[in-house]
Amino acid sequence: MRILGIETSFDDTGVAIYDSTCGLLVNELCSQSHTHTVKGGVVPELASREHINTLASLIKYTLNKKKISLHNIDGIAYTAGPGLPGTLLVGAALSCALAFSCNIPTIPVHHMEGHLLSPMIDGDSIPFPFLGLLISGKHTQLIYAYQMNKYKLLGETLDDAIGETFDKISKSLHLGYPGGLALSKFSKNGISHKFLFPKLMQYHNNLNFSFSGLKTFTLNLINKNANNMQSLYNIALSFEDTIINTLIYKCKIALEQTGLKRLVVSGGVSANQKLIKKLGFMIQKYHGELFISRPDFCTDNAAMIAYVGFIYFKNKYSKILDIFIHPKWLINNIKI
């Protein structure tokens, strides 16, 4: 059984093939960073056009790379949401058109469920239930994962997502887009505790996040110290540490409230090695386990879409000729 996965939720075009016997056969990604770096962030209309120009040829390239015909594909999984309406529609429409031409089903996949289950792509099974920390450009969420297709949202950002906050601070420091990795490298030149940053929502035990105040506070500091490079290094370091400490604090509260011992961290920001190292130390104190995706599965990719599509296909969840997108699809409302 082979599933073709297509990812077009935001600013990268991804195509992958997952095989029931061999696992992941191929995973290709075409970045749009060259287009959006100039703008300092993702422009939805430009993102949609890039997907239109890229997706068909990337599918052809991916199939040819493994000498696989579309007629050897058993189903097509595509990202149905959440995401930008225009970019989602590009992937959904082409997926359904190809499925119709080959008389095979389609499987709409929730983008964040793909991230949540991405540590399993290489065959490492994670027993349910577990706590999921989803941290990406558009999402910051704590999830109670009861089982496949059954999730409870424990907490989420009330304003800016963590990845979006990184991007805005990176832009103000002229580090480019995407900003997470660039800012992390920049902050390594900083000296700790030179600036006192606010503790974000750490005075109560709810599991929501808020980063807009931190963003404004940091931008003001950057403007006041624009001519002092060492101060900018120090600000970047304190900003990153504040983000990391907030995530660790919220994970601690969630583990204590739920009694869970397994923590899955995924999404683009999970590529931050300082964060992963500190979360590893934290989870050891709770005698638990930490699961993360390998680096190329942290950011948006089609491998996770193909994998989740395979799981649903195997369990007889699939659709025929049903172009389904849900730009604001909640992970606790997955109905397939």
C-alpha cells in the first residue's frame, strides 16, 4: 500500500510517498523563503501562486525519483487545514483531480495532527495517551492526545503564535525570514541576565500562552539599543530564554495536572536545540519520556501528511471526489 502525501498549508510545497512495507520512500520540499524573505513574512496571494507553479512538477519529480507511477498509488492524502484558504485549496483541488483520474480515494489530513504524530514516521511508536506541545509559525498549543483522532485542547496562544513572534523579532533585528534559527544563532553572542524580561503568564495555572506583550517589550528594547550591537545580542538571548522558560513552565503544569509521563514536541520551533535540551532535563525529573521529530520533520513537510493519511486509509477513513478544506480546523474537532 502506497500513499502520496501533499502539503500546501502555508509557504512550502511538500510531496512524499509512504509505503506500508518500506515506510517513507521519498520526501521532497520546495521552499518559498526566497519569495517571502523580501516581504519580511508570508504574503498569502504569493504563497498560493507559488504552490500553483510548483506542485504539479514536484509531484512528477517525486514519483520519477522512485520510478513510481500514479497507478501504483493507493490513495492521496492532502492537508485540509488549518492553513491559508488559497494554499489549502491548491493542494486539495489537485489531489482530488489526480485521485479522480486514477480512481483512488483521497484522505484529508489535519496539519497539526501530522505534526503531532511526526515522531512516529520512522517507525518509533509512541503509546497513547501523551501530552503534545505543538509550536510552529501559526500555532502554540498543548494537547491531551487520548488516541488517534481524539484530542483535547488544554491550552493555546491568545494572540501571536511562538513562531510568528520569533519572525517579528528577527525582522526587527534584520536577521531575515524565517526568523527562529537566525535569531537563535544571533543570541549565542549574548550575555545572560543583562535585561529583566517579564514572566509570561506564570502567575496562575492555566495552560494558555500570550506572546504579544513580550513582542512589544522586546521591540521597544531593540529600538532603544539599536546602536549597541552587544546589547542587541543580550536582548535576543533574554528574549529566547523567556520563550523557552515559558514553554517549560506550561509543560510542567500540564504534566502535573494530567498525570501524563510522555511529552511529544513538534512543529517548526521544536528545531530549537536549547529548548529540546531543557525539556529533556525537565521530563527526567518527572520520570517521563520526551519524543521529538527528526529535524526535517520539524518544519512543514509532506512526510507527516502521507504517514497520517496511511493510518487513516488503513482504518478505512477516506473520501472520493470530496474537495474538503477547513482553514480554521481545530485539532479537537477532527471528523473524517
